[in-house]
Amino acid sequence: MAIYGKIDAATFSNNVGVTQTSATVTKNAADTVGEGDVLVLGGVNYIVRTVTSTTSIELHKAYAAATNSGLAGAVRRTPPKKVAEFVIKGGDSITDYQLIFVDNTEKDVASNKARGITGPGWWLYRTYTDVSGRTRHKAECLAFVHATAAAAGDSADDTVAADVIETITIGTQPANQNTSSGAATFTVAATASASGTLAYQWQKRNSSSGRFANVSGATSASLALTGQLAANTGNQYRVKITTSKGAAEVTSSAATLTFVS
């Protein structure tokens, strides 16, 4: 059994049969899968423990969702087997690892390199916001292997392993806001060069020398505040912008709130 393959995402041509609380999956013989492969069922990663026959396999754990004799869209992936087992079974306290396959096109995209993904093959990747509000990336190459996009397929991971070169341009920066009523709205206007969907995360700091932190739920182009008081004067807001096509993150300038009595 090979320790890894080069299939990022191969969708089964036929439906599979799954039963809630059972690890057995029935499938069409034309859809191939191997022991140790990752099988994505209903968006959940499972490991193939045993290939019982050409039409039956056993997963590493029982299927959790509802019974379905005609589940469509099963996806086969072939990352390094021991790493897949470690991550999917929860062998580490950090739960936001992603197993990413980078094909020969994705390896040359600048935004992928900015995330530390500098070559083709299988990568272990995670991102997080540090104590100063900056986005950090950690990427570790697990297996160096070349594959074309056509041969590998493409998993739904374009926000990390971008397929195209896309850039974000901020046309209108957030402006300083004065308020006497306690209400204020900060707004940004941005565009993506390859028509990716923009995603926003507003951040706040309590003074010009403080540290930025994410504002919970503030994920649109505008941030509307209410109930602001004189004590909130000097608070600053900025927004981090990404896209569905994996453009390198862009951060706006900071705008200041002033309470006017």
C-alpha cells in the first residue's frame, strides 16, 4: 500500500449507500478506493479502514448522518495515510489543520506562496489570528509530488490553495466617524480582480497604541455600531479582506471613532 497518492479530489461517478451508526459503505465497483484513503461523505472526512470487496468498504468509524441508500458526491482523496489518520482522528489538540494538495498550477500562484505553500504536493496547513490581530500561516510540506490539475482534481480549498492569481484593491478606505447619538458606521469598498467573493473581518483596538482583535460577527463591508459613549472615543477599527479564490489578504487603514457631546 503506497503511503500517499496524488488525488486531491476525485468524485465518485455513482451514488453510495450509507447507514447511520454503521461503518459499512456500499458502492459501485467502477468507483475505486484504497485502504487508508480519505473518503468525504456529506462533507465529513472518513478513513477507509478496509476494502471488503469491489462494492463494499469499512470506514474507520460509524457514519454519523442519516441513512441514505443513494448518497451522491462521495469524494476520494489520497493524502499521506498516517498524517490523514492523525488529523482526522483528532490526534492533536489543534483541530484546525487542513490537508491540502497543491498541483503544478497552484504551486506557482503568489498568494499560495505568501501562505508558506511553496511547492507541489501534500501540505499540512493552518491559519490563525495572533494577539496583535495579524493573520498568521503555518504550512508544512508532507510529500513533494508533481501532478497536473487535470490528474489531481480540485478539492474545495481555493481560499488556501488558489487556482488563479487574484488581487484585492481597496477603493474606499474606512473613514473616521463622529457621533453624538452613539451610532456610527464604518464602511469599506473593495474589488477582486478575478471576480472572487469578498470576505470581511472587522477588528477593533481601544487606542492607537493598543492591539487589534476581531469583532465577533462583523463580517460584511460595513460595521454598524450603537450605544457608543464618550469612553469609546479613540477606539479604532479596520477590516481584513480575503476572497473565495484565495487572494492574498489585504488590511484596510484604521479609522477612529470620536464621541461628540
